[in-house]
Amino acid sequence: MNSRWTNAAARRAVKEYGEQGVPEELALRVYTTRLLGQDPQLVLHGGGNTSVKMRTKDMLGDNVDVLCVKGSGWDMGDIEAPGLPPVRLEPLVRLRSLKSLSDEDMVNFQRINLLDSSSPNPSVETLLHAFLPHKFIDHTHSNAILSLTNQPNGEELCHEVFRDSVGLVPYIMPGFALAKKAAEVFEKDTNVQGLIALKHGIFTFGETAEEAYARMIDLVTQVEERLRKGRKRVFAAASIPPGMPTAADVAPIIRGACSIHDESGHGNHRRFLLNFRTSPEILAYVNGKDIARYSQVGVATPDHTIRTKNLPLLAEPPSKAKLLEFRQSVYEAVATYVAAYHKYFDKHNRRFKGIKTELDPMPRVALVPGLGLFGLGNTARDASVAADIAESTVQTITNAESIGAFESATESDLFDIEYWSLEQAKLGSSTPRPFQGQVAVITGGAGAIGAATAAAFQKEGAEVAVLDLNAQAAKDTAASMGRNALAVQCDVTDAASVRSALDKICETFGGLDIVVSNAGAAWQGKIGDVSDELLRKSFELNFFAHQTVAQNAVRVMRAQGTGGVLLFNTSKQAVNPGPDFGPYGLPKAATLFLVRQYALDHGAEGIRANAVNADRIRSGLLTPEMIDSRSKARGVSQEDYMSGNLLGREVTAEDVAQAFVHQALEMKTTASVTTVDGGNISAILR
């Protein structure tokens, strides 16, 4: 492991933070915390913690000793000074004299000793940092350390590698008891450079930020060198069937099998997002003959249980020619997984007199031999976090198995962390938005209506895929939305392009739930004069493309088995043709009946189909030039033309977007047409 410390970067951090009023020692604490947090071999997604002891002034101007320790909710990789809130040190140290301390009292005591009450909760390992005397303390969940300690003879291996340079702390759940034990171990030999918490991680310390960081790098490097010695061949390959399907084929099946059905009768499902990973290392792992043993031992460190649960789902190897059989096997595997989780919960909840409330029993990692692994989560970010941890676990177990046999903490220890309120607090408790866990796909997504619709669905919690013929415009629209929005170049008049785009969405998110078929263009011409070429061109985009998109969407929705909704932009032209607008209105009228046919043919599968008839929306379709032309044709001003409706109000792209959102929310509405035109008596459906 290479040190990433540079004197130049350290001086730069001191200067930049100093301009913000941050003391040098805290600036260096932030700098090295980031170095640790940005290395996935050491820290993942909120794991680990650091601290520095220093003197500062309180509100009365008195000098006080404080412990600046990582606050809950902050990630070490991008932490700032406020992420290391100061806590009065002396009261924390005095807690060591107590024989016991509840988690609730510990959290409360730490909070009342914060210098700023608006600060985040100090780390659950704050007392360990306080009870050790060192100025700077670093803590990580190094993969290499876990590969060494997560062995039946882990303590013996640690002695072999470190001799007397570290102290060994037995596995104890983080909190007061671990803090006291760590201090006792240190005091038996105050010359040690760090502490190894078995099946948990490593602590290093020093009088400077550089010293504590350098010791972390050095000790981990020693373990990496040991892991390279005397390695045995691991994971002899099992027989994998030929004709392996793609992740796009498999993801919707797993996603559907792991969804949670709403028993209320509303026809909804709680869905998870998926994140796919594969690599030579992952494939060697999932293809191993003995995967049913080493993959079902437990997590690399109990801290991971809140993100991945204790065990992954193990699927059968799939075959592209036998996807129906694979689908059945996945549903059976999930049912077995859920039953085992209920049993696990009931068994350990009895130790707590039944006071715990069971979390959902669905897996957060799925291993698929021949293909790779999937992370599952309530959001795309959660799925990515689960996949990151799963990928890290593959490495940890691979290295552990290469020198021995991987061994996790006990099942009871894992349960205690999974159902520990202080760990659950890291996940937050906000009320989910209506489309959380769902994927919305918008064609013509870079246009005015498409972009507004994508933003509206994202605002309500959906993960969004922006499809557009213009690749750069799709990227720009997705970038403006941030938060995981996916841009996909797609020619909706090309069946292969549509198939490829939806496959990419399945590979990225696991599937799709809401499709807004919005792409279109308006060709004009007197119907008796228009050429067959132009009329057929309009039908290709304004009718057949809708069919191609919807047909591909149904393919994915069927694989998921959780229903879905198809939404079509059909325009008021479908029911109220305008002069010289036949080339546009005719295919739109056909699309309106296409909507009804999808509702009729696929309603029994839980797939709804609805349409929005909009009129006079400023967009790439209704350009300023077209507005000028149409207003002149009707003998009115442009302003009067755009607000020429019963309400006298111009209709916007955002109004159309809200209509699509409304239709997606109405779980018992299908074959519906929503008019968004401010009131056009001539376009009323009869």
C-alpha cells in the first residue's frame, strides 16, 4: 500500500483551511482523513473514523480540551472540518470509571458535551478515541486486515505478522465496552503503534497526523505482504452452462423476484434498484465449486450488515436458452432466503424479549455464477453502495481463503449490529417519495416536454433514464438533473437501437417501471398534396416508434412480473385535427388507439397504458417559427394563439409533465386520456 501523503498537499490544506479559520492541526486531520477515506481498500461508504485532540475556546472564551471526532453521516472521503465536531474531552475520559453505560446514555452524554449543539452525533466509537491518550487516531476497515483476522487462527496470524508492534482486541460490539477493552489492551504495552480489533478493523495513532497515517499504511502493507506468501489456489471452477445471458436479461428477473408485493390490493410493489458488477476476480469467486460454503459464511465486518445484510442471495447459473427455468429457480431461492431470514430474526429477537421490529427480509446482494454480482437497494445509490461492499467482500474472502479459511463474526454478533439503533440511524428515516425504487424512462428526453417530465419524475423519487436521438443533448439534460440520471442515445425508429437502450437501462438500474413515450416531430402539409414519403416518415416516428418502445418495455415488465405503466404523448391532434396538420395528426390518432390496445391486452399483467393530449406547448416541436405560422393561419397574435383556450392561460411543458406523473400515480387507472390544453372545446373527447 502506497502512502498518498505529500508535504506540498499538506501545506496547501493548512493554508486553504486556515483561510477559513480552521486550526492547523484540524486542517491536517481533515487532510489525512480524506486520504484514508478515498482509498476503497481501507474505507467504504461512511465506514471508519478519525480524531484529533486539541485545545480551543468555548463561547465564554475559556480554553477547553476537546476531541474533534468524525460525526455520524459524514464520509471520510470528502469530509470537511464541520464533519469533525469538537466534544469536551475531560467529561468523556471520566466515563471510563463507570462499570457500564447504555448506548442511549452514551449518545446523550456525547451530545450534551458538544461545543455546538447543531453538530452531528459524534461517532459511536468516540469513547475509544477519548480513552486512548494519543493526539491523532485513525480507524479503518482495511480489506487486508480483515482477510488476516477473519480466520479461525486470526490471532495467531496477527502475532506472526506484527510481533509486538500492535495490540490485539477481541471482537466486541462498538461502544463503551469496546472502548474500555481497547484502552486496557493499549496500557499493557504502550509502545504499540496500533490496535487490531479482530473481525472489525485497525486503529493507528501518533502525535502528528502524518505519523498516525504513516503507521496505518505501514501496518496494512505488512499484512498485504503476508497475504502474498504461501498462497494456495482458491475457487476451483464449477461447470457453467454455455450460452450465458447478459446482465440485462437477468437483472429484471432478480429485481422482480426480490420485490415486495403490496397486500393492500392497490397492485403496487416495493421495488429495489440493482447495480451490476463483474470482473475476472468476481467471476472466479461466483464460479467457484465451493461458493455455497464461502459465500454464506457472513460479512467481512459486522458494520456491513446494515448495507448488505449478513448473507447474499446465491442464484443458479443461468442459460439464455432456459431463462424461464432460471426465473423459477430465482423465485425459489428468494423464497428460501426470506424464510431463513424470518427464522434468523425470530431466533435472535428472543434474546431481546421480542422488542425488535423485523426489517424487510430481501437480500441486498445477489451472486450469479457465470455472470457476476448485483447490489440491491432502495435507491440507485443504495444499490451502488451494496455492490461496492460486495465487491470488497469478494476481495477480502478471496485473500482469506488463499491463506486459510474465511470466518466471519458470530451470527448473534451480526444480528446485534444489524438491529443496533445506532447503526440503523446511519441509514436515515425519511419518508420515501412516491416513486422510490422505480425507474422512469423518457424518450425525447432532451426536449422541452421530455426534460420537464424527467425532472418531475426524479423529484418524486424515481431513477430516470433520458433517451434522445441527440446524444449530447441527452447527456446535458441528465447532467443538469444530477443524482444518477442516465443519458442514453436512442433512435426510437430503429428497433435495434431501442432494444440496446432498454438493455442499458436494465444493466444500470435493474429494469424499468414507467415509460413515457414522448419522442415525436410535427410534419405539415395539406393531406391531398402530401407525399407518401413524408407521411410514412411521420408514421415511423409518431406511431411505429411508440409501438417499438412500448413492446420492448412490456418485454422487461413481463420479466419483472411487477406490472408497470406506459404513458404516451398523443397530442390534441389525435382528436382535433388542425388545418394542414394531417401528416402529424393521423399517426397521433393511431397512437391514441394503440394506447387503448395496450390497456386492453396487458391489463391482466398489471401493465397500465394512458395518454396525455397536450396542445400548444413551446418546445422543439412547436418552435417560434411554427407558432408564428400557426397564429397567422388563425389570424391572431402569437400571445393569443398560445393562450387560446377556455382558461386563457398558456400551457407549459411542466404542466404536461405533471399530467404524466399523475397518471403514473393512479394505480387503478388505465386506458385514460388526460387533456392538458387549458380547455379546448373542439378537442373534448366524445
